[in-house]
Amino acid sequence: MKVTDFLGKRVLDKNANEIGKVSDLDLIPKEGIINSIMVSTGEMWSRTKNFEFKPEDIHQIGDYLLLKLEMSQVEELVTEEEEEKPKKRLKLNK
């Protein structure tokens, strides 16, 4: 599968609830391995949110990318990502 096949692919939780779309991939080029997958929720929640997960969280890939995670687990990932952002900004401004 090509990287371009992943980008824009819809992402579903394990109960087939749509979460968002694949927005980026973190690759290890020399090994040809996907390290993590970034998803943007778009306007599915009150505002656009982003999160990432590991390839081992994928249950199946087809027309959609089906995760092994439930929506509540995804929401925890989104919360963790949002908590980390201000810390990163503070480090950049020092």
C-alpha cells in the first residue's frame, strides 16, 4: 500500500463511528515502517482536533481504516494531544 493511499482515508472506531481522516504519517524511511498515524477530526466535533495512534491500534484497512479503539479511548488521545501542545509552545518561545 502506498502512503498516498492512507492520506485522506476515513478513520472509524471499533464500533464504526467515524472519527476523522488520516492527515499525516510518521515513517521510518530506511525500514519502510509506519511509526504513527495522525488523524484530523475536521468539523466532526465542536472544532478541529488532531490525534495520533500507533499501527498496532489498527484492526483492518479497506475502504476505511478501522481501529481497535472505542470512541472514549480516542477522546483520551485527543485530550492528551491538546495538553501537550501548550508545553511544546512554551519550549519554542524560550
